[in-house]
Amino acid sequence: MTDSTTTPAHAQVFRPGLLDGQVALVTGGGTGIGLGISELLAELGAHVVIASRKPEHLEAALASITARGYKASVVQLDVRDPERVKQVITDVAETHGRIDLLVNNAAGNFYAPSATLSPNAWKAVVEIDLYGTFYCSQAVYPIMAKQGGGRIVSTSMTLHYRGWPLMAHATAAKAGVDALTKTLAVEWAPQRIRVNAIAPGPIPTEGVRKAFTPPADSGVPDLFAAAEERMAEYARKGIPLGRWGSPRDVANMVAFLASPAGDWITGGIFVVDGGEWLAKAQP
Ligand code: NAP
């Protein structure tokens, strides 16, 4: 029995060169889960284009992937801007001749009480998570349709399955991502565009540590700011498979969906969470 905390799961599962010749665009691919996805896709042979706002994220990710001999490039993009999204995606397709995989991973998030959530705060998160996912998917559609197919994988979450205090903006946006995934899957199947989503469980990235620091006195548990010991205790008690997730856990599912094994899979929302949300649903 192997354990993915010590052995890279893809080393036993995905063959080298699995994605040779493919072009993948990963939004928010310079940090956290997106970086894990970008790295694995590049290791499997894809040319990965990472798109996000901050040059420091883009440059660091590009340097780390290309230093290992893999193919990547970066482009500055705010997914809230539909015209810029269209321009960037058109440019990527012109440069590389195709786009096989779009990973909608960019998101913004923070704790905020719904009663006082400002219109701008609501708008910012919904625009990045939901509108951005739609803008990128719509922009990549004509390219994938023309080349005879493609794959879209969006990053959702599980918190909206039951509701999560202080996250009205993000949970509403991700519920929209789930709905969009199912609708686009059916609408674009004739063009052989497979549209799926992944719902990660708790993965202690820097981004999520910041987002999940609840306001003092809110009564919401501060899981990530807690000591390592308390995090280990949460993993034991709150996550049936007994550990926190890693970006690689999510990336493995993306690689599977991008591979020929994902050929007949569309409209799915794949929970990758060690069983966490189901266990929370128990009385
Ligand atoms: P993260 O590191 O903060 O990732 C968010 C990424 O989105 C960053 O790379 C950021 O890059 C990019 N981004 C933010 N706003 C953008 C914009 N307007 N345009 C383009 N890019 C933008 O957090 P993460 O934990 O890896 O999360 C990645 C995805 O997984 C998100 O969709 C999140 O909702 C989902 N998720 C995470 C968890 C978890 O426990 N970590 C659980 C469930 C779901 P720039 O700052 O450079 O723009």
C-alpha cells in the first residue's frame, strides 16, 4: 500500500509524456492548488500557460517549472475583464495553435458577515469565481469547437453543500460554477468539449490560510491559524482519510480528466476531500 503523503501518486499512475503536445491554460496557476495543477500538467508533457494578476506569482511559477526542464509561459490576466480574457485566450491559441485544456482555478475569498458584506466585496468574489469562469469558458469555446474538442475543468468547493457562515459570496459563486459546469457540459457536448469541476476539501495553501482567518469573536473556528497540533487533531477527527489535502491531490484529478481516461466524462463535479464534507453531514 502506498501513501500519497510520502509517494507522488502520479508516479505510479500517469505515464511520462501522457499530455505531450497538449496546451493547457491554468488561471490562478501561479500559487497553491493552481500551481500544483500547473506543475503536474507540465511534468506530463503539456505546455502550461499560467494566467493571473500578480507578476511575482507568475515569475516564480515560471522559473520553478522551466528550471526543471518543462514547458510553460505566463500571461498577466484579471479574469474579471471579459475583453482582456478574450484577447489573452485568442493570443494563446494563435501562439500555440490550440488549447486542449482550460483550468478555471482563479478565485478570491475572505470571511465576511453577510449582514455587512459590502456590494464591492460581494461583487469582487462573484466576479472572479463565477463570472471569470464563464468569461474564460466562453472565450475558449470557439477555439475548442474549431479544433474538434477540448476539456474545461473548473475549481469549485464543498462549503455550499450545507452552507458556511461568513462565506455567502464564495459559496454562492461556487454553486454557480457547479450549475454552469452542468449546463455547459450538455450544451457543448456536440463540440466534444468535456466540462467538469473539482471540489477540493481543505488544503492549507497560503491563499486559504488568509481567507479562512475569521474575524475575532465571530464564533467561527479558526482552523488554519491554529497550531500544527490542532491542525493534526482536526485531520484525525474531521477528515475521514486522516490528513489534510495537498495541491497534488487535486492536480491528480485534473490530470485524469485531461487524459484519454476522461474521454467519456462530462458534467461531473468531483469531490476530492478525504471524505470531509460527508463526515460533517453526519449527526
Ligand atoms: P490561492 O493560492 O489564493 O489561489 C487563487 C489564485 O487565483 C491565485 O493564484 C491568484 O493569483 C488568482 N487570482 C485571484 N484573483 C484573480 C483574478 N481576478 N484574475 C486572475 N487570477 C486571479 O488559493 P488556493 O487555495 O490555491 O485556491 C485555488 C482554488 O481552489 C480556488 O478556486 C479556491 O476557491 C479553490 N478551493 C480551495 C480550497 C482550499 O482548501 N485551498 C478548498 C476548496 C476550493 P494572482 O493573485 O496572481 O491574481
